[in-house]
Amino acid sequence: MSEAQESALPPASQEPKPHSVKHRTSSSKTAMGLLLILLAGVAGFSVYVYQQQQQDTQALNTLRSELEQLRNEQSPTQKEQAAVKESLASLGEQQLKLDGRQRELEQKWLEQQHQRPNDWMLGEAAYLVRMAGRKLWLEQDLTTAGILLTDADSRIQAMADPSLIPLRKALAADIAAVKSAPDVDREGLSLRVGTLLDNIDQLKIKGLEPKLEEDPTSDEVSDQVSDWKANLEKSAKHFAEHFITIHRQNGEVEALLTPDQTTYLQENLRLQLQLAQLCLLRQEQANFRDHLQKAQAWLGDYYEADDSATVFMQKELTAMQEVDITPHYPKTFAVQPLLEKTLAERWQATPAAR
């Protein structure tokens, strides 16, 4: 202890004073109060901390429940899972099919790569031959068919392949058969028949205008004095010609046709010519001539033979009967089966060349 402290302490022989005891008692109470306050503060703080923990726990549970709900909403149902699996299986099958198709195309591509480089020209020649047949048998176009066959021969010639000589030989025979066939102008014949149809209304039917015979006596005045009477009659007749004309007719006059019969006659004649046109387009030679002959017979029986329209129609009908409308071109091409066989053989020989 220091000297100041020692001097502050009372002597041991002395007794404490009463105010010192009071001071200690009050100090103890003060300490107890502070202790209680401290305990109350600690208890209050503990309660606050507990409440905060409860609130945090409740919030955490709420978050967990919401998270679980979200997970349940996002997870697919069993039906949706089955649909997804089925879709995946279908996509897998489609993928397998596509893979197989791709391999098939690749195989064909490899086969094409090993073909002869000029085989495409052979295929083009076959196409030209088919087009020539269509032009010939469907459209009767000999000129275009011959041009197409000539182009096909040029394609085969450009290949410079000696093994194709039989093809060129057969193709040459087909070209000669097409170019040597007579080219019938069916359109022109049809137009000629149409012209006759237009002239039917100009024909004159027998009996509608009877033939009149002229007076055989001469109208010339003679120089003989003894013929004065005849000369006078001739002069008077010549003078009266401008006022009255007299014609004499010997023999019986044919009965006139009724208007209905005239119409039927014209329509029947028109029908025969129209049937001839139809047979012309169908290339029916016998029926074509038969209808023309019927029309010509009716023309001679019922119409004026000396009329210019009748004479013109008779000449046209006779000329058209002599025209041959039967097609004389080949029914098939000799080169076509040879082309198909050659193409098939080259296609089958392609895998062996790999």
C-alpha cells in the first residue's frame, strides 16, 4: 500500500463508525438493483432473440413450402411423361428411316459415279424417241417426228461407242420409214369439205326454175320481097320484145318440191358432208368415200346439173374421193426396244464396276 492509503485507513484499535455501515448497505442495494436491471435486460434480449428465431423459422418454413409447390408444378405428370416418351420413340423411328434413306441415296450416288460418262446421252436419245412416237401416233405430225428421230441419232453418234451400231441401224430404218410416209393434208381436206357445206344454200333444186325452149325461128329480116309478111311479123315481134316476152316449152313440167322437202334435202346433204368430215379426222377411208358418194348421188338426182355451184361441188367430191387418207407410217419404232434393253443392261452392270 502507499502511504496515502495507509493514512486513509483507520487504526485497527478504533471501531467503525455508524455511517460507514449505512454506506455499505446502500451500496449493496445499488448493486442488487443493477444486477436485477441487468438480468431483466438479458431476459428481454433473450425473449427478443427467441421471437426473432421463431419469425425466421416461420419464414423459412414458408419458403420451403413455396419451393416444394414450385417443384410440384414444374414436375410433369405421368401422362405427359408417357407422351414425351412416345414422341421420342417416334422421332427415333423417323431418324432411323431417314438414315436408311440417306444410305440408299448415297448408294445410288456411288452407282451413278461408276456409270459410263456418256450414258446420259443414251437416256436422252431414248427420251427423244418417245417424243417422236407421241408426235407421230397422237398428232400425226410426220415432220416433227422425223426431226426428233434425227436428233436421237445425233446423240448416239456423239457417244462414239461401237457397241451402239445396231441402235443406229434400227434408228436409220425408222427415220426412213417416217420420212417416206405420205403426209396427208387432213386439215386442208376438212376445209374443202367445209367450203362445200357453205355452198349448199347456193344450189338450185330441179323443178323450181323450169327449162324454157327458145323459139327456133330466126329473128333476122330477109332481103326477099316475097317475105314481106314474115319480115313484118319479125319487126313487130322485135318491137314488142321490150313489152312482152313469150317462151314456149314442150313436154311435161316436173312437180315442184314442197318447202319442207327442200329443207330436208339440204339438211340430208349437209349431214353427209359432216359425216365425211368426221371420218376424215378418224382416218376411216371406206366411210369417208361412202359419205362423199352419197352426197354426190343426191347432188345429181335433185339439183340442177348445169348450175355452176353444182358443177363445182361435183368436181370437188370426185377429187376428194381419190385422196388416200389411210396412215402409212410405222406403228412402232424398231429402235425403242433396243434402247430400253441397252439402258437396262448398263444399269444392271453398274454395281459390278465398283
